[in-house]
Amino acid sequence: MNFRCGLSLVTLAFAPSAWAQGEGNVDGSGDIVVNATKRSQNLQDVPIAVSAFSSEQLQKSGINDTRELMTLAPSLNLTSTTSDSAGVVIRLRGVGSEAINPGLESSVATFVDGVYRSRSNLSLTDIPGIERIEVLRGPQGTLFGKNTSAGLINVITFAPKFEPSFDAAASYGNYDMVRLNAGGGGTLIADTAAFRIDAAWQRRDGFLRDFDSGQRYRNRNRVTLRGQLLLTPADDLDIRLIADYGHRRETGPDTYSPTVNDPLYVGIFAAMGFDSHIGRRDLTITTTEDRASLEETDQWGLSGELNWELGGAKLTAITGYRRWRNDQAREVDYAEADLVYIPFKAAAQAFDTFTQELRLDGTAGPVDWMVGGFYSHEKAFGRYGYRVGRDLEPFLDRLFGRTTGLANPISFYTGLPVGASYPEGSGVGRDDFRQTSRSISVFTHNVWHVTDRLDLIGGLRFTRETKRVDVDIVDTLNPGCQALIAAGLSAPGATPISGIQCLQLFDARYDGSYTARKVEKEWSGIATISYDFSDALHGYATYSRGYKAGGFVLDRAGFRPITVKAPDADDLAFDPELATNYEAGLKLRSPGGAVTVNGALFYTRFTDYQLSYNTGAALITTNIPRVTAKGFELEASVRPAPAWQLAAGVTYASSRYGAIPPGPPANVVAIAGQQLANAPKWVVTGSIGWDDLVAAGKLRAFAQVDGRYQSDVLTERLLRPTSGQKGYALFNARLGLGAADERWTFELWARNLADQRYIGSMIPATFQGATLVGAQGEPRTYGLTLRTKIR
């Protein structure tokens, strides 16, 4: 059934087929112009695998933030773990980095107006006024630096113009959704200064509900502001200044639906008077009623870009500073019983990042040359304060009572009164982790036009990365563990409860201050042959090498067990990730541009791949010796008539772990040879669009239908067989009618039209054996939008 849905998308779009790119930044021939090589270049001439989507295409597909972009980009996959703000993972060709460890940087980088955003959390937000989004696949380390080992997303917003402009939209939808956005600007000083302001506000009720209390979760309450100033003091100089601010206060971090229940724990909860259920079909979750699930995110940034024509060369300088902080309250046991929770602001992540790029480019005879440098300074912060709930000790008493035959085994072995080993509110006082990073790099990228048809491209980048971690763990309270330590019974196996009572998460022996430092020096590079077989057909072959920085696990679970050695911050370190990519592609554009077909074959080998996973009680990051991603991509577009646009894309990616030597935990060794989590082998996208004047040219009408199919995946990081999500298809639709000059447009829309229920990711439930919980994808949403535009 689901595979037939995928085939239907192929048929839909390849009859004939299309690659939906819209009509954004175009050159004189109507082709898309992109900045994928940091030079303005025709999309069909860029010798890399890149897709570009204009503001018009994003609008017609109902894409309001970059999380929804995978509807159009078949090689892109985004999933949410803990929340929309602090748990989004970006993958390209099946490869990406989990967002659960703030010390782990992304494999897929994001740039917004040339400014690097170092984590998915900082980039995947509502960005108003988007002009174009480019998705680049494969390592991009030469031009874009570290942490682009799998690719990058390049977001370009509308710049200020001297001509007046204004656009606005108001939307209302189900779940009582209201969204308002507006943008516009014009001249401040004739021919010298122009401005633009964009704003967006959104609220929506939650689509998840607690199956017992009925309380709603995963609502939206967001505001984003963005102001820009363009200065042109001379004909050869322009300066663009940008300031932005965003705020969210929403329910729902760590609100997972029960997907697989371990019968043992179902029985224990039933004996305690708590129900268990499976909620993946009815959008229900299980929570402790009086434990909050709330997050608040604030971010702001300043950036400036200078472009100065020097006569034969151009100097570009881009300076950026960003501040992002997320505070949470989380009910992290995923059960109606009150086992473990985190009070508000006891869980937090924060990033302060300064970046500076300088580059100089020009032409010398047949060579287009570029040299540059990049510097970044970042402070990453993570705080965890897990607390014991009122039901943890009774829960563990029933669990261990089955094997010991004791009514209260916890107090029996600790020697403390019943309830005193795990008193409510005990646990972690404060775990604070601070990672300071300094990165400096120099690079060159050069294109030699050997003939009118043949180009040879070479580039090299050297990066020096320094990281320091500072850890403060204080006020851990675990009376039961302290009692076992005093009795000499704290080692795992010393008593039936020692392993859980002195679990690393709640062990006061880790209290203290620790520091460590690491330095990395790595090369990235690219070598490409680019050839125009004709005016219509372009081909290329590329070798590239990418580098993703190492770092530190910002979680006490990264320490070695205290029974093995004393806590040492060097134990928290993980190694850099390296990517070697081989790729060949063809790009076909018919005369007049009515048909484009672009395809690529790729093979990428990742060395020391950084795997991050959740054990149910800890967050771990480790290196896997090898991961390979190989396959092909095919994207195409056609305009069979002036009013019609059809699009399709197909990606096949076999993204697998290599051999894993003994040493890591057995559950990590067991993933060797398997497809990565949330890495579908097959993805198919397709769309049909119609846009024309009606009523004797007085009105404009349009219709757009698009869809995405992905094949089966395992959604848990360590690939538990029970974490499977079968292949499924999502369809979206939008109908519009308005004035011919777009002064007003009325639109009806729906996303996830068939109300497909699916799980984006699964994790183990805390202290519950084989029980898994999953993050639900958004259900069907629908509504109407009134839009106005003045150009």
C-alpha cells in the first residue's frame, strides 16, 4: 500500500516530470541563480548536487519554516527528538547528527545570509522574508568550513531595496492556529540607504493530549522579528546590516507517545494503579499530571556584510554574533507514574557564537580565484538537573521484589526507612557543562577555464580547532547510594540493587569540577572536472574531503564508571569525523528551459562517525570507525504549458555502519552493517502546479499539490527492531484565487492531507526495559490564508 503511494508520486510528477524550483532569483534566460559556490552562478552550471527553492515555491507548498523543506527535497530528512526548539536533527543522504548533546555539532550545517549557525536548534526556526533556500549535498568543507561533512542548507532572505515593497498574510487553521506575517521596506536616503522589516507571529493549540487528563501538548506560541539596513555610500561599496529576535514559549518537550510496551513494566504499573497504553494512532501521550512539560527559547543575532569592488577583485566581509538559550521543564519517564522529572530551568542549553569571514575573489586570465579566512568563537552550555519522583522507590521495590522475594528490597539493602533511599525531589542538584571553541581556517577555491567547455576546479582549506570543557557537578543527593557506599556495597553486583541505586546519573561521587582541552588540525579539499557536452548538457565529477569537529560529551554519562577510574574530563572527549566523497553528475536543460533533468551518483565514506544515542537514562556520544553512504539522486522539472509546472525527485541512499570492533557496549557493536536510523533507502517527491489568469485576465488562480514518500526505517538510534516505521506518504495541497496584480489573494490549504500517522523517532523509556516511546509527526492541518503583496 505505502509502496504504491510512492509509485503514485513518481507517476504524478514524471508524467511529464518536474523539479520544483519556482521563479526566484533568475538570470536573463530565466534560469535559477544560486550562491552555492559563493559566486553567483546558474544552477545548471554548478558542478555540485544542489537544489534551490524560491519564495514563490515555498509559499505555494505551504512551507513556513525550514523543518518543512523535506517535502520538496528528497535527499533531506528532518526529525524532532525532544522538541522543535532543542531536538531537531537534519540529515542529507541518510547522514546527520543527533541534537541531544549540545557539545556535538551538526553534520549538516545551516547558513542564513552568509552567517553560520552552529546547531540545528539555532537554524530551524521561523525565518520571515525568505527569498530562496539552497540545499547542497555532500561535503562542502572547502568553501563553507567544518561541520558540513554531509552537506548544508543555505538560506537567503530578501535584502532591502530602494523600490517600496510590502507583503503580508493572515492565516487561520484547525487546532485554533493563527499566523500573521508581514514584511516590507523601501528608501531611507535616496540611492544611499534602504531598509526592510519582517515579522511573524504564530499561536496554535497542541495536537497531542494526555490520555488520562486530556491536557494538550506541542502547542505553538512564537514571535520573530527581523530588521535590515542597506547602505551604498559609493558605487563600488555596499553594506548590509541585519538584526533579528525570536521568542518561543511552548508545551511539549519530551512528550512522546508510547509505541512499544514491555509487559513486565505494564504489570508493575498496573499493580501501582497506573494504566499503560499505545498512543501512536490516536495522538495521545502518557505523562504525570502535575509535572510540567514546558520550554522557553530566546534567540537574537546581529550581522553585517560588506562587499567592496576593488577593481579586478572583490572583498567580502561577513561578521555575525548569535545568542540562543532554551530552558525546559521535562517529565522524562514517559509514564503516568512519577519516576523522574526536571523542574523548569533545571534543563537548559545556550550558545553564544561570534563568526568572522573574509574573502577576496577575482579573475586572472582564465582563472577565477578566491582566497579567504574564517574565525569563530563559541560558548556552548548544557545543564541537567534530573530529580527523583514520588513513585520511583515504590516502582523499584516492585521491580526487584520479583527476584529477591522482599517486599521492600531498596530499604532492605540500604538499611534506610522505606521511602528514604529515593526521597522525592532528591537527585541531581546541578550538572553544568561549558564548552568553549575557537576555530580559525584559511581557504582557497579556484576555477580554471581550460576551454569554453572544460573547467578544472580545485580548493583547499586548513582548520585549527581548539575546544575546552569545564564541568561543575554539585549537590547530588542520593541517600540510598551513600548508604551502600558506607557499607562497601556500591559496586554493581554487590547487591541486587547496587547497579540502579548507584546509577551514574544520581551518584554523588561525581560531584566536583573538571576541565579538559583538545586541539585539532585538519585539511578539507575539493577537485572537480566540469564539462559542457553541449549548450543543454553539463557534466561533472568530484572528489571532496570534509571535516566535522570533535568535542566533548556534555553529560556526566560521558565519564568512565567510577568503579573503573576517578572522573576525568578527558573521558568526555570524542574524535573528529572525516568524510571522503566521490560524486558524478549530469544536468540537462532543454532550449528555452521547459525541461530540466539533474542526476548524481555518490559514494561517501565517513571515518570516526559521531554517533549520539539515548540509553533511557543517559546521553552518549561515541565514534564509529566507518559509515558509508552510496546511491543516486534524480530531480527533474517540466513546463508542458505556460500555466503548468510539474516536479519530481527520487533519492536512493544506502547509508550503513561498517564493522565495529569489540570495546563499545554490546548494543552499539550490534548495529554494525545496518542502515542508519531514520535513513530511508528510498524517497520520492512530486508536485503538480497550475497558475494562470482567469475571468478575462482580471483574476489569478492557482492550484498546487505536492507529496513525499519514504520507505521503511528504524527510528531508534541503536536500531532496535521494534522501533520500525513503515513506509508512508504525505500529501499537501493549496488552492488560491486573487487579483491579477496579487494585491490580494485568498488561499485554502491542507498539510498531511490524508492525516497519515507516523513516528519521527523513538527512544527507550527511562528505567522501563524494552518499552519505547516515539515522537509523533504532525497530523492533518488545514485552514485559509489572506495575502496581500505590493511590489
